[in-house]
Amino acid sequence: MTGRTPKYRTIAEDLTRRIGSGELAPGSTLPPQKQLSSAYGVTLATLRQALQQLEDDGLISQEPGRGTFVTGPRLAYRLDTLRGLAEDLRAQGRTVTTRVLDRRRSRPPAWVAAVLGTAQTHPVLRLCRLRLLSGRPAVHQVSWVPDPFASELADVDLGGPSLYAILAERGVVVHRASESVRPGLLDEDIAAMLGQPVGTPVFVSDRITYGLDGRPVLVDRATIPGSVMEIRAERAATGVSLQWSHTPGA
């Protein structure tokens, strides 16, 4: 430890690094304060300053009588970039892996069929994926891909690059996307896949991606626990446009 940097700040920086790397995983419990103060060679008062800084930063939660729990850094779900979800998270320095849960042609739900301008009886490619951050389930994502774009994804490994990158390699240009984000609650099926309790508050993002000719290329629905991410957008005179709309029945 340096003489110029306060000891509590050095401890806070070390714990922040360990949380960011996944060494101290979200949901895990920190060692007792006496054990931590001994490990860092500081007084309890100094350690508590460090823990308070981490709590102020939203990285831990101190619960009297229960202990100190890691909440983990919240990631930014950016509304001002035209990138795939995995690309956005990797740009923030996160380790993202993808688990393909299902990949088949099926009839789209009514709202997707309406977006694609196709009959609900006409099957499209449906991809169900789970995004893992540092090995922990974080985002459930379902994508519907209409023809002829679906044929570009035949026999392609979908556990690595984003769909945007795969399509771009095959000459499909992504021009723009519209997106709506609303609050929701986890249902039983998705809660089990994310390892979260049923009824956990989540963000539900519906994104429609268009090609140069204005046709929908992808329709995505991502379910994101509110404890994992926060929504961010950069506002400028000619930048992202945000609209707040009333949800019927709310």
C-alpha cells in the first residue's frame, strides 16, 4: 500500500477488482469484517470505510445480522448504439458467453408475425439463447429471423459472434433498429433458466432490426433482471431519440 493513497481506498479498489473479475461473484458473501481487516492488516474502522465506499458504488449490500453480500457491478444497457447485446457487453469489458437453448423453425407469436408482415402460420427461424456473464446466467434472449435471412444462419455456430456480425459477413447490412423497453416480472420458465425467483423484476426489451430496404431482419426479445443492468442513453440534439409511452392497464 502506498503512503499517499488512503488505506481504505486501496482496499476498496482491490475488492472492486475482485468483484469485476468474477472472483467475488454476485450473490456471494464476503468474509466477516474481522477476518477481512486482519487479511488487509488494517483496523475495523478502516475496513468499514472501504466497505461503505463499495456499498455507495452499488457493489455490495451490508445487511445487519446477515453479513455483506456482493451485488456486482451493474452493466449498462445502451440505447444509443446499433450493436448486438453481446457486443455491447463485451465493449464494457465483460466476459460474455452464449448458450444456445433452442434453434428451430416455428410459427411466430402474433406480435412478431405482425412486425414481419407474414402470416402467423408461416414458420420462421426461432433462436433461444442464454447470455452468461462471467459464467453466470444474466440475459434470456429469443430471436425470430424471417426468410431469406434465416437461410444465412443455417449450420452456423451461434454460440460465438453476434447475429449482427454473422449477417454482416454474409452481406446483410443492418441499417437501423427500433426498441422498446418495459418493466416486467419473471415467469416460471425464464426464472428457472436465469436461476432467479419467480416474480423477480426485469426489463423486457423488444428490438426490431431493419435492413437497407426497410424490411425487418431480426426481431428480438431480451429479458434482463433489473439487478444485472441499468439503462443508459446519451442525449444530443441529433442523437438518440427516446419516447415515453403509457402502458395500457398500468
